[in-house]
Amino acid sequence: MPRLSNTPQAQPTQAARTFRLVGGRVTPQGTTPPTPARAATPKPAPSVDQIRQLAYHKWEAAGSPPGDGVAFWLAAERELAEH
């Protein structure tokens, strides 16, 4: 059993600092830990149906020209990716 004493305890020195556990890291008390940068949540890619529908409307608006329509498909993909 520890013996109790009436002598005053020594005050902590600068070397004796308190620490706290923040987010799994030990940080000196009184300081603010760095906040991790949050990455922007990536927007989901447009669906094939969304691209198909927009490409079809672009193709119709261009007068339904003959061809495979790749240019309209790529334009629709690009437009949907920007929004």
C-alpha cells in the first residue's frame, strides 16, 4: 500500500506534457491534429442508356445523317461527363 505524504507534489516541467489519442494518433494536449483532406466524391459515370438517348437526340437534331453515329455517341459521353 502506498504511503501518503503531506509534502507538496512537484509541478510538472515543460518536458512533462500530457498527450491525447485522436483518430489513432497520439497528439500533444493543446494542439489540433491536422485534418485529412477529403477527396471529392467521384460522380458516377453516365449509364449506357443515358448516353444512347442523348446521342439519338443529337443524331435526330443533325437531320439523321447516314453513318455509324460514333461522333454523336462521343459527344453525348463528353456532355454527360461534364455535368
